[in-house]
Amino acid sequence: MSIDPDYLLKRQFPTIRQSYSEKDCMLYALGVGLGEDPLDEECLRFVFEEGLKVVPSQAVMMAHPGFWAKEDDIGMDWLKLVHAGQEIIFHKPMPTSGTVEATTRITEVSDKGERIGALIEFDRVVRDVETGEGLCTIITTILARGDGGCGGGRKPSRKTNLIPKTEPNFVCDMPTQPQQALLYRLSGDYNPLHASPSKARSVGFDGPILHGLCTMGMATHALLKTCCNYDTTKFKRIRLEFSAPVYPGETIRTEIWKNGKEISFRCKSLEQNKVVINDGYLLID
């Protein structure tokens, strides 16, 4: 069985309603490295209930459709699935607790051929149930490496934001912990590639890899610290491409180029000497 692009574009997803608490916000923040230094008062605001703040990238976990690629009717070789890109458009700051809902829809299936795979894009608008207001729009791109040649349309690659050739204005190093993927998955992403050594090795990794969205959370922390003085309301739009996995325990270096309210960034694993997030773009207020 292989994926059917026409079916995916028409597939109906259930509306997901999710209630979350301050505890969930603190758990997410711990999962992306906040609180590593418990004496850092700025970071403490994300992991302690007094004056609690929400990490902007937590939006990706809200009303999440779950690991739908593994469901029988999809027909995807899900073990070869990789997270290719992520974008969040922020409409309002995320409350520290509440109930949200969203409906996922697949918007694009692009066949890149048997050697590369199929690019699949899907989105959802997360709304506050109590007020009816949209909080954010989440746009996700995945690469189904085992499903190329599926017959989906071949659309031209999207224009990316080229990283400047100059030296970055800022550099921010963030260490990850050996158990970080095990902690991050408790926020809702239970893909076994991030926990099971045997599952990870079966698809060519040396061991469990860090969630791409956890790496994004680490980059968000670096951008909050370096460009926004930890003011979460400044985040308006962020998008990026995942280019290589991080292994828990590695150090992520975020290189940042600031041009007024527009920021370009990329992330590297220092241990692998490899770019792991590329063509990052952040719009701030």
C-alpha cells in the first residue's frame, strides 16, 4: 500500500479539543531546556507558576492531530517519515491555561520522485474555545521518504530565505541533555524514533534522535533570549527548515542575523559540525 495524494487532500480529520494547564506549559518549557539554570530569574518565569510565561513554540503542541501518518488508511511508510519544515503565525499570545481546538487539513502533496519522497503540507488554526479567537496558525511540512513516485503533482520548491554570507550578529549556544527527548515527548509527541534505540537504528540512526520540534523549541529559547529579552509578545511569525537530526546530549548553536524586525537564523550541532535547522526566519514586533 502507498499513499494516494487525492485521498489525502480530501481526508477529513476530527476536530481536536484540548484543555491544558500551567503544569503543561512548565513541562513543555523544561522539555526545550528552560530551567537548566534554576537560578536564572528570566528562565524561571517559564517553569515556575509565579508570573508564568508560555514559550511561543509551545503553540505547535496545541490541538495536535497526533501521529496520524501511522493510521492504516494513510498507507504511509511512517518509519521513513521526517519533519521537513515548520511555520507558526501568532495571532494572540497563548494563555497559560485554557481550552483550545483545531481541525487539521492536508493542503499539498508534492511528489519529488522515488529517490527523494513526497512532500506533504498540512495546517490548522488553533482557537480559544471560550473566546472563539484564533491564537495561531500552524503550518507543517513532512517528507515521506518512502512514498516518492506516488503521482502527486510536482510543484516547484518554495523560495527560501537565504542566510546572509556575513558573520552573524549574535551566536547563542544551548546544551541539550541526554534524556531530553524522553522529557519532551511527554508534551504529546510519542513517535518511537525519539525513545526506542532499536526503532531508531532500524531506519539508519545511531540511536534515538531529538524531536525536530524540540530543536525548534531550543532555537526559540535562543531567539527569545538574544533578540527579545524574553518578551514572548514580540513573536509574530517564525518558519524554518529541518536539515539534520540532533542527538540528545549535543549542543545547539543558533547563529542570528538581525535586520530591524526581521531576523534570519540557523542552528548547528557543534558535535556533528552540521547545520540542523536552516533558512530560519523570525518576524518580531
